[in-house]
Amino acid sequence: MNIEVTDESEQMPPPGEVERLLAAASTRLGASDAATLARASARMYSWARAIPGAVTACAHEADGLVGFGYGYTWRWDAMSDAWALRLRDHLGAASGQLDNTFAVVLLVVAPHQRRAGLGARLLTGLADHADEGRAWLQADAGSPLHATCMSLGWHALDPVADPVIMLGG
């Protein structure tokens, strides 16, 4: 399966396709909550793919998108939403290590493709394509994503923080 990585917004998958994958991948939340999460995440992606420095990585099968990730350049002076402000406060002085890095905002794999290395390939594609020398994401300690990051040589910004900020690159 090929991984397609691009920073050209017209080549990025449409938000509706991402929403369908997210809903399928989030069914453990229940149908209603999965749909709500998928809608909200697709709206955020719709906005974010226009940000300069945005990059997507995706994998398709005949019936559609089965793996997807995206991110963009993280600059604290441009981040004013409540989540970013809480993150900055939580990290304190260590937050400076994330400025002008590549933030992996979303990484999702269809349930039938999990545990086959697709997430690692998507993550590597994003980090390799980004202009910044360092990438990061949030992962719950002990999660499959955390294990994937560790297997790729990423490390924790603060290993006791919850969730863990993983750095790579």
C-alpha cells in the first residue's frame, strides 16, 4: 500500500473522506459520539489544510481512505485556542521546545489495517516531508501510538506528563 504525502491542498483528501475514516475508526465510542468526533475533527482539518506548511499523508484501498495523518508548523505566537493555551501552561518552560516544529495533529488508521505498520509509515511520511527539523505529537502513555513513536526512535518531552508529548526528528 502506497503512502501519499503532500503539502498541496488541492491534492489532500477532502474533509468528508477523512470524516468517514474517523467515524469508522472511533466506533468504540459508540455511533453517536464517533460521528460527533469525526465531524468536529473533519471541520478542524478543513480549516487546517489551508495553513502554510500543512502536510497530509494518506493510504487508500479500493473502497477509500484507510490511513490518514496531517500536521502543520507549530508556532506559539499563532496558537490562541483554548487547547493550545492549556498545553503551553501545562508544559511551562519546556513549551519552547515545540515552537517552530511540525505538529502532528491527527493520525488515524482504519480498524482492519491496525497493527500492520501503517500508522508508523504515515507518521514517518509526515515527519520526513515536513520542512521543520523536529516533529511532535501527543500520545497516551502505553497506547499503540506511544509504542509506535518509541519504535521509531521518538522520545518523550516529559515522560511523566499525561498525555505524553513525543518528539521525533
